[in-house]
Amino acid sequence: MHATVNRSSVAEWDLLLLKASSHAATQALQQCMSLLQQQRTLVEKSLPAGATVEWLPTVPPSPLRSNSDQLQQITSQWIFPTANVYTEADIDPTEEVADTELYCDQDVGAIDDYKGAILQLLSQLKLGMDLTRVVLPTFILERRSLLEMFADFLSHPDKFLRITDSATAEARMIALVEWYLTSFHAGRQGALAKKPYNPIIGETFHCSWDVPRCESSASTKPCRLRYLAEQVSHHPPVSAFYIECPVKRISLNAHVWTKSKFMGMSLGCSMVGEVTLQLLQHDEEYVFQFPNAYARSILTVPWVELGGKVYFSCAKTKYSASVTFQTKPFYGGKVNRVAADVKDPNGKNVCHFNGEWNGTLEVTPAVGTCRRIDTSTMPITPKKVRPIAIQHEGESQRLWQHVTRSLRDGDMVLAGNQKHYLEEMQRADEKSRGIENAPFATKFFHKEGDTWLFNQPLK
């Protein structure tokens, strides 16, 4: 019996390895799965009345199972917080505490333990295949929601506020590009590429930062910078987020649709959407985008790189900028390279950036002294978040708390079951709305054309 099992395991492994050279292997695996499902159905029909067979669960038998007394319970009927319940007025800054959680994983061995699962997943994929509806293995999850990950762009809030403090239009565009280029390293603290949770439609995340004022300011009270995000669509998966600082009269509105595809030994993620920055005291609006992201070497030690070209524009001042994220060549070359140019209304280059977005950047103005920025030594300002116990059920950290704890404990089966439970709630809600032909009612954002806008922006 044991020898048969061993030969079967070897045969399955060999079939998986043939994926790269034979589409027939994929079809054979699909046919085998179909036969197994048919066999299961026949076995269940042949059982005597009242008899059952205990199969490996595909849904959690007890989705509310808690592995810690500190976890908040999920109700059987998930009710999203509504706009008139969850507002900025309900968020007491004194209740927020610094979030010191590190979302990085250096354990290469953990990836090695799941090589078989990775190969099995690859056997089901085709080049260029859209991964939006593909269920990825639980062990690659990053222990936080995508809505929370976007907040990493404010890990240097002082640089963000410095944009509007700059005296000239040229200085403001340069400050914007500098903040942008130094904002990516904070979200990639670990050596391994991991994927945040796909937000559930209606899920929200809120946090803030207190930024000390400059010494010349008449007030010693910190400037409060707040961030609010909401998953406004499921198909396609669109995340919208809004940032504002009333004291500085600066705000940012963004919507991003993450579109992933299979690229052989890599996974590509296109960040479709737009970001609009408003500097109200200057009556200026800046528009730009996000770069694409790639998870490379998914069969060995996966790592992330950014790629593509991003453009910045300001209709009022006519200043513009372009940023090129350079992907590593197949042979030689360096990783995480980036270059950027800022141009005046006449198209003349007034400043050049060159270097690594997670290392050293050289800033070379057309007039003035060159300087260097080492992003690896820049201190990250932790965001402030209310404790899970007083968050609404639809807020990211409370919503995913059971999955997060199970991943931290290394219980991938329980984490997968809890993740499946949340996804099934979303599907059931979507099915119910489909029957009633009722669109999902967003809470903090509304759609105008192809753009999602915050309902109560700073004015």
C-alpha cells in the first residue's frame, strides 16, 4: 500500500513539472479532477439512508472559531457600517494608537514547504490568464488588506505636507515627485513577495498621522493627516481612498483597479486608475497614476519589482513630470531602478531624479546643488489606528482579524477556512443583490464617469 502511494505521488509530481512544455498535462489534470468529483457523487448516492462520509472540508465547519480570547466575534449576518454611522466625527483621535505591526516575512523556508502547492497552482494557469477570479494559496497572504497597504504611501507624512508648503510651482512639482518616489519602500519591508487580502466589497479602513509643525508655526498642535479607504466594487475590484489635512488644506483622491495576470514565472499586476492631488491654498490640481507591480521568481524566492511609466500634470501651472520604473533585464542589470524628470511649461528639464526607489536617490536640479536621499534610512512614521475592539465590523483589521491571527500562528488550514467564510458572505450578498437587481450602495465614495470621488472632500 505504501509503495503504491509513493509511486502515485511521484507520478503526480512529474505531471506538474510537465506544465511548462505540455498543455495536454493541464487537460489531463482537469479530467482527473472531474472523475474524482463524479466518483464522490456516486459514493454519496450509494450510501444507506442517514449515513454520511466525512470529506476534507471546503468550507469552515465553524467559521467563528477563535484562536484567541482577544479576537472580536463576527456576526452570522455581516452588516456593513453605513455612512451615517461611520463618519469622521465618530473617530476620536484620542482612541487611536500607533500601529507597530511589521508586515514582512523573511522565512524563505516557509515558501519551500509549499513548492508542491505552487506547482499545482501553475498547472491550472495559462500565459496571460486573468488572476482576478483565481483562488491563490493561503500561505502567500501578507496578513493585511490591500486597503491598509495603500496607507503605506503616507509613511512619510511630513514629505507629503511639504508639497503644499513649497513656495513656487516648480518647487511643488519637485516636492510631489520626491514624496512619490520615497513612498514605495515602506510597503516592501520584507525580502519575500506576499499578497495582501483582496478587500471585501464595502470593507473600509481608517487611520491617521500626527505631523509636528515647523518651529516657526504659531501653534504647537500637530497637523492631523487622515486616510479613509473603501472597496467600492467587486467586479472589477476597485479600491478608493481619500487623504486630507484640513490645516494645510491639502487632499488626495484615488481609485485603483488591480488587474493581475499570469506571466510564466512571474505574476503581473496592473494598477489601473488615477490619483488627484488638490492644493487648495494654491488652487492647483495634480493628476498622476501608479506603476505596475511584478512578483518575480515565484518558484524559488519570490520578490517584487515595479515597472512602467507614470506621468504627472498640473493644468494650472503647466508643470509636468514623468517617472520610469525600470524592470531588471533578464541578464545582468540592477533591481528597483527608477528615473524621473520634472519639466517647466516650456518643456525644459528643471530637475532629474535617478537611483533606486528602495535605496539611494540622486536629485539633480538644473540650478542648485545636487543631493542624495537614502530611503533605506528614512524613519517610517507609524499610522494610528483605533483598537479592533472599537472598530466597526466592516473595518479591515477587525474583519480579517481571524485570518491574520491564524496566519501569524502558522495555521494555514484555519486561515484558509476563515478567508473562505468571508468570501462566501460576499458571494451570498452579491447573489441576493443580483436577484433584486440592486447595485451595491457605497458609503464614502460615489462614481462620476469612470472616477470614484469622496463624498465630502475638503473645500
